[in-house]
Amino acid sequence: MESIIETKSLTKKYGDLTAVNAVTLNVRKGSLFGLLGPNGSGKTTMIKMLTGQILPSSGNAHVLGLDVAIDPVGVRTLVGIIPEQESPPSFLTVMEYLEFVGDIRKIPDLEQKVDWWFDFLEYGDKRNVLCKDLSRGTRQKLMLTQAFIHNPELALIDEPLINFDPIMQDKVKAFFVSYTKQGNTLFISTHLLETAEEICSEVAILHVGNLLYTGTMESVKAGNRHLSDLFLSLVRT
Amino acid sequence: MAGLFFNMLKEEWRIHSTMFGSLNFALFPVMICAIAFMGTFLLPLIQTTMPVGDLVILIHAQYLMLGFMVGAFGLLGHEVMNRRFGQASLLAFSARILPLNPRHIFTIFVLKDTVYYFFLWIFPVGAGFLVGSLFTGIPVFYPLNILLTLSLSFLTGMSVVFFLSSLYGRSGKALFVFLIFAGLVFLGWFTFTGTNPATLFPPLILFYQFSWDILLESCMVVLVPCCIALLLFSPDIQPGTKNYPNRMKPLIHHLNRLPNPPLAAKDMIDLWRSGSIVGQTIFSFLVPLIIIWFFLSLLDEYVSPIHLLLTFAMITGIIASTMYTWLCMFDSFSVYALLPLHVRDVITSKITSFTLLQVIPIFFIAMITFLSGQGEFLLPVLVLTLSVSYYVLAVSIWLTGLSPSVLVYNVRVMVQYFLFIGFALSIFGSLTSMNPWFGLVGVMLLVPAYWLVRLGMRKWDREEVVGY
């Protein structure tokens, strides 16, 4: 199957600290890929490299066929991104921010798409509220909207559900599954193992920058094993 | 209290040192000290072309202006500080999660900034002058005295703007009433006595004639506005949800002939809704320049009125260039890094927004030109102001990218900044002293400005997005 993300010995060093160490990874088209790892394992750094926000120290990464180090803006044109710390600009209202994103991404029929997201995520009443005055959950809804509003074939999301209540989590999880069933690809990083086990088709486990495991969810669950058992056995050794 | 104070000092240090290394930050005051040290040896030379009294006025005016430009703490009530470093959570905002009184934290925050500015800008000048005096035979009293009076000049500027910005934080109307009242008092003083109010500036009087009474008076001029400002301070309490009309679409429509309309529209909305367009214009532009004008007027026996005006035009250009900092303080590139944008796109949009803001210095310098009765020189004055403003903007973009307020404290950046600006200003200062119409030649500064912007865009496009 076609690879949407391909990394070879991808490494990121900050001085003496190696945040990501020679990670080689393939993410197939249509998969819901979960990058798992404890805090500080290098998940966020990995997403930042894959979206061209930071440059790799060595190795390379191709996203949708583009080299992220050579054409980071090309990559960001094609993908949707939600960072770990959601950060819509403080003094824009929700609607203004989405118009700002829409104008930069040249999205046609923006208002219709925005209305669909307002209905789906139930936050249309906040459209004229400043981003700085939003609750964390509503900010996360806004970031989710800006990441998917241009209908990207790949979205990279850092901790996608962490600010949502259980009802919204269910709704968003269902959206993720249906999104990938349409042939799109989702790359999520999380440390919520139950969520990953529930929705991911493939997983990789990262620990102190090293890739410890990569495989399908079926292979993880072989022999009635849970993802958490595999995760803990790898991370604790 | 001491614990919080020292932790805030540490935090401020790390904000800068993580951006460009501890050594480059630590060397900043060393550089100021070295400049003052070398300046001491130049004093005999300077005396032959400029009276020492005028030099003293200029140095004090510069420190007063520096105080004005950094003292708008009153705007912190509107969370300016929180936004300055994007998502960084600063200790100044710990009141939200720790059992600490916001005013208590804020007082320590102001104290911390004062200490930083003292050791970065003021003490090094006194120290450099003191060391230089050992070699030049200048009595030790003078460097100690100038250290005292420059500190007081800086603190006066800071405390006055702190008071004004706190008043503005409480009520814009109260500020305008106060400014009109103060303006009338100054005008009345000038009309009835015929003397420049700047001659009443206590640190300047203290420099020429040290006395404990004047020292006490100088301290009161610092402490009284500062204490009132602290009393006026109100922490920004999260307001109830307020709805705002959509300004993005109409602004994009109005700006559609300019590069990157949505980015420029965002800048305009940020400036307007944060209150910065009014606050910064008053505290970081109008107040410092008006006071500087009074001080420069004291030099009119040495400099002709038109040369004074052209010098003032160059100073206005430099201050106007700091509007770039106003535009960069709301976000970092990380806000844009989710979108298909290069750093150069954001820089281009900041230049667009900067250009829109230049209407303020144009209007201001035109008014000063007419009020000083030299309307016939309006064209060279305007050209010089705008050329200097864009040139210094270009130097800032090249050296600091989208982080001008932080990277300026990198000693390497500051040395280059001084050299590039000093070189250009010396040339144009000399040219305009020959003939005021040579101010028109200032337009030539746009050539290196264009080149520096291009260079800066290439440089910052290659840099990684920094965490703030």
C-alpha cells in the first residue's frame, strides 16, 4: 500500500539531548496511525519535524511525497495540523480566525464548511468570542476545525482528545474513524492508550527518542494482549 | 518576596539566554560599559565641537526617553506581558494559580524589570565612565554623579509612563484629561516665564548643582507617580464572554491590494482590540518624542532651529521604527507554523502593517514642522523621518527577525544595530547640517533597507521556529 509518511533515520538533537533518534517509519495511506509514548518521549518533536516546523538534525522525512526539509510550506499546504498547545491568535474571534485560515488556504465555500463544523462540534454560539476568552475545550474544537476545514488527505494531531468531555471524545473518535475510511490518513500522537487501542489501525511506540515498536493493531492484540501490556513491557525494560 | 523576586530575575535571564546564549546576553552591559569607557577618551574632542552642557542634556534626555519607552507597565493589566511571549506562562501571572496577591506580584515584577534595566543600561555607563576617568584625569565625582543622575532620569521616565499607562488602564478619558491638564500647565509655564520646562528636570539640576534637597525632590518625582501607579493597578480579571463584530472580512477586502491581506488584517485587529494602538502611540511614541523635543530645544543656542528639526526628524524615524516591535509582540511564528506560510510571508505582512502605522509619525512630524514655523522644509523633514524609520526597520528585520524585543539584547545584534544605525545617521546628520534640503537624500537609505530586508527574509526563512 502507498506510503503517506516515510522517514529514514530521522533524528533531532538539541545540543547534547537527542529528542528523536534515527527513527525509520512508514505510514500507509488510509491508516489511523497512533504514535505512542510517555511524556518527553519525542512525539511532539516528531510531529514538528513531519510538518516542517523544525528541521531534522539528520535523516530525512517525506510527507505526501514531499521532503519536509526542502518544502515545508508545500507539506503544510497539503496537511492539517493540530499542535500540542492549541494557540489560536488571542484577539481574533473564532469566526475571524477561521476566515484568516480560509483566506490563507484559499478555501472555497468557507462559510458553509464553517457552519458544518460549528454544528458538528456544537460551538456555533462562540463564533464572535475572542479566542483568548475561550475554554480549553472550545479552543480544541477551533483547532480541530482549522485542521480539517480544507479537507486534507493527511492530518497530524498532537493529543487530539485531551481537552474534550467524554461525549465530545466519542463524537470526535467516530469522525476520525470515518475520515480514514474515506481514504484519508490520520497521524495522532497520544499517551492515552485506551483511545489508541480503540481507534488506531497501526501504532508505533517511542521512548526517549527511540522507536521501540511499530505494527498493526491486530499484531498488537495477537494472543489477547492489550496495547497497554505491550507499551508497559517495552517502556519499563 | 525575595524568593519570587530572584525567580523572576532567573526567568527573565532564561527568556533571553535560551534565545541566544547566556554569554551573548551577559556581554550586553559589558558592551555598553566599553562604549562609555571609550567615550570618556573622546570627551576632549567632543568638547571642541559641542558644549559639554549640551552633551549632558542629550545623554539625560536619552535615558529619560529609554525610561519612557520601557515603563508602560500599566498596560500589563491587559495581559500584554502574557502575549509578548506567546504561550509562555510567566511568573507574573502566577497569581491565577498561587495564593499570592496580584498587586504584590506586579510590584515585584516592576522591581525586577527596573533592576534589569539598571544593570543592562545605566550602571555600565557609569562604570565605563568611572574607569575611563581614572585614565583621563576627570575627577571621580563626575562619573559617580552622572551614574546617579542618569539613573534618576531613567527612573523618572519609567515612573511617569508607568503612572500614565496605569491611568489609561483604569480610564482612557482620565488619561486624556490629565494629559490636557499637564499640557496646559507646561504651556502656561512656558508662556508666562519664557523658560523651557525641561530646565526644571530635577536630575539635570542635580547634575550641575548637587544638593540633598534636589536629590530628595528627584526621588519624590520618581516615587510618587510610581506609588500612585501601583495603587491604580488592577489585575486583568477574566471578563464575561463578550461578542465582537467580524472585522476580518472587511479588512481583508480593504487591504486586498497589499501583500498578505489576512496577515495584515490580523495585525490591525490585534493592535486595536488589545488597546495597543492607543497605548503604544501615547506611551512609546508621543510622550517620549514630545519630551525629547523640549530637551532638544535647550540646544537652540548651539544648533540652528532647522538643524534641530532635522535631528528631531531622525530621532522620530528611529522611534517610529520601533512600531515593528508593537506588531511582533502578539505572537511568534509558531502561530503561523500550522499554515502554509514562510517566515518571509509574515515579515512581509509586518512591513505592510508597519507602513499603515507610518501615518502616525508622518502626521506628528508634519505638525511639529509647522508648529516650529519651518513649514517650507516639510518635504526634507518627512523624507528623512520615513527613510530613517524604514532603514532602522530593515536593520531590525535583518538582525532580529520576528523577535525584535528579545534578540535586541544579544550583544552581537546590538553592536551591529548600533554600527548600522550610527553610520547612516552620522552621514545624514552631516549632510543636513550642510544644507537642510540634503534631507531629501535620505531616500537613498531605502536602497540598503531593501537589501537588508531581502537578506533578513532569507536568513530567517532558514532559521527554525523558536519556542516562544
